[in-house]
Amino acid sequence: MSSTDVLTLPLRAGNALVSYVLYLVKMVWPVRLAVTYPHPVLTSAGLPAWQVVASGLLVTGITAVVLWQWKRRPYLLVGWFWYLVTLIPVVGLVQVGFQAMADRYTYVPLIGVFVAVAWGVPSLPWPQSLRRQILGTAAVLAVAASASVARRQVEHWRDSFTLFEHAIAVVEDNGLAWRNLGAAYFEAKMYARRSLHCRRRCGSSPMTLAPG
């Protein structure tokens, strides 16, 4: 567990709010996914205040809407609070390691969002004569798009090299991915590649990438 001296409670709370929103964005638009996302405190960009404020307003706004609609549309309340509550143990308030977030943390929480969508979309005022065709077509397109994106994502998990090279390509200042890629070169006895890798990442301090 990380000390509050390094990752203070305000930083953890801010990152938690931003993560709540980013997980929803990645659910709708699953691109630039990576095996690891460094905590903003470890990157040059840091945690911009505007992102924390915007995320807090969005989460608060959605919560207000579902509370307002809870009698007419109780599935929104159930789904949204399922998402909020089940993410609490892994959203970073109790920080383990130095990751900002991890896609695998959303396997259970996103069930709540899918419940809200599954009950909410059919309840919209669709033309009765076209309702079945519209929803059926939308479902087929959603499954096809998800399968296509999943197939592309699986290609990055072919081996350690493709996995961490992709993580470096899509996430800036991804120190853990750089370290693990260097360790993979070392384990494969690709010492020349590892040396070049160390110089690119660490300058004169390649030992920071030593395995273990």
C-alpha cells in the first residue's frame, strides 16, 4: 500500500473522480487501452485541476438525475449506484501500487451501467412499428463493433514485447511499462535491445530497469 506522504488523500480523491469518468468513456469508446496506467503524480502532466472539477460535476450531475428519476426509472438508480459503490475498493482511495486505474477493475462495476442501459434504452419513446427493428439492429451493430475492437486489443497481448510496447505508445510517461519491457528484453537475452531501450528511457541510469 502506498503512503499518504507520496499520494495524499486529495490526490487520491481527485484521481478517483477522474477515473469514474474515464472508465465510462472507455466503455463507450474502448481505444488506447493499456495494461497499466501510471498515477498522474508520476507523470509530467500531473493531475489537472480542471479534470477533477469537471469529473466531479459530471458524477454529481448524473447522481442528481438518477435520484430525481428513481420512482419512475428505478433501474437508473440501481445501475448507477452499483457502479459507484463496487468501484470504491479499487478506485484508489486505498492506493495499492502506483497505477491510476486498471481496465480489469471495471468487470463487476460496469454491470450496473449495462443494467441501466438494458432497461433504459427500450423504455425510450421509439416508434412502436419500428421498435423491434431499431433495437435489434442496434444490438447487432454493438456486438459486431465490440467483437472487432476486442480482436484488435487481443493482438497486443501476443507477448510481453507487444503488450508493453503498446502501453508505451498509448499512455505517456508510462514508467512501469518501460521497466517491464526492459525486463522482457533481459529475460529474452536481447541485451543490445535492452541497452538501447535503457538509454532511450533512463539516460545514464539504466539500472532502474533491472529485473526484480
